[in-house]
Amino acid sequence: MVSGCTVLLSLVAILLVLVAVCAPLYAFVLVSCVSTRPCQMGALLYNVGAQCREGGGLRSESMLHGETCTLDCRAGFVPSVPQLTCLDGTLDGYTDTLACAPPVIYDNRPLAGGLVVGAVTGGSELDACLRAQDLKCEARFGGSAVLVQLPDLSEKACRELFLECQGLSSEFEYMQHTVNPDAEPGLEHLGTCTLGCFEEVLPESELGNLQFQQPSTEDAEMFAGASTPDVSGNREKCVEGPVCIDVSGSCNEADNGDYYRYPFCTSGYSQWVQEDESHRLRYDGTPAFSQGGKWIMEQGADP
């Protein structure tokens, strides 16, 4: 009986020794068959302008298999991909469009915005500009907002008020006078005087920095015979902007259609005209009275 127990204990001991010896060997063989190459990404992140949040930026050069890099961009910018993970020498999450860019801000406000906070809508026009001189344009990008709106003013009085307000604040950029619908004919028409502002999508100072594709030979031939009143032939030529702009949705059917970039500038900017030159689109950085924006569609103007 004692000898049987001794034999059993000996077998258990031998089994434990085999497990102790073979288990690490098996684990080594198993792991060695799985590739775990690191990821080299220093040049990539340098070009993107980002670094890894982990490791105080040290991980921005390389990562081991299984490690994760949370991308941080410079102030005011966000990464197009939040994280990268190293999987056997390949960066999981990487795309060709990886970049640090300004955040996209969705603004559902209408382009024709309403009254800004604190807008002047009553009282005497004599001190309206003083009351409105500290107002700021609270419009969405590419839209407008109203700073002052007073009833029962003539167009002349509205124009004078606009010039006065412009002298006190650069926020005032356009004027609109709407005659009362029940105004009697033959009298000086009174109406609502609206003074407002624009919020540019791109500051006017940066328009000249835009880069566009150069026109092809076919594009250049589109208006090769364009007439110009400048007999010296020294009119400034413009090649900035898209070759063609498609306009649709206008209540005036003649406005709709394709507008092609004209070879000559107007007021220093590119202009687009229909093939018969009956309509044109142009940019005007100094809007006139009652002009609803800086992009103008004109009919019958000589390009």
C-alpha cells in the first residue's frame, strides 16, 4: 500500500516537472509564431502636425504592437482621426486624408439673419447710431444680420442715418429701405429703414491668397473674341475662380444657367458671364445702398 502511494506521488511529481519545463517552451513557440512588428510614424505625424498624447509625445516616433496613439494637434485644430493603433507594423485608423484641421462648425441659422442682441428698433433716429455703435455682427458665415431697424423714415433719412452709423462703426455694411405698402402716391414715401452687416465666409484680405486651377486652352478660347472698350488692350486679366458656375432656382428664369469666367477683371476681381453676355456675376467689396450682399447678379451690363 505504501509502495503504491509512493509510485503515485512519483508520477505526480514527474508530471509537474514536465509542465514546468514544457509550458514556457510552448508559450515561447506560440508567441514567436505571431508577428508583433512595431510601427514607425515619426515622419507621418510631423507632416500632419500632430503628436501622441501618451508618453509626453515620445510615442510620436514609434509604437509597439498593440499600443495606441491619441492624436493631439496644435491649438485650434482637431485631428481627422482621433486615434491610431499599431497592429503588426500597420497603423490601424490611418487614412490618406489624415490631417489636423479647424473644427467644422455647423450653423443652422438662416443666411438672412434677424436682429442682433441689443439691436436698435425704436426711439429717435437722432441718437440711434450712438445707441448702436458697440453692436457686433452676429450672423452665420456668409450671412447677414440687422443692427438697426426703424419705422416711418424716408429713403433720404435712411441713407443719412446709414452714413452716420458707418462713421461710428465699421460693423454697418448695408442699408435697405422698404416703403410702406399703404403709402399714398405723390408723397415722400416713408418706410422701414434697415441697417445691417455681413459675416464674410473668407475675409476680403485673404481673397487674393486663394489658389485655383489654371484655365485650359478650351477655357481660354471660350471668350477669345470678347470685345473690350479699352483700345489699348491693357485691361487687367483675371484667372481666379472656377471656370463655370451653374445658377439655378432664381425666380427670374433668365438668371438661371451656366456662367463662364470672363477673361477680363471687373474692379480687380474675376467675373462670370452667360455665353450671350446678357447676364453676369461679380464681386463688389463696397456694397451700395440697398445692396443685399457683396456678390451681384447683373443684367445688361457690359463685361
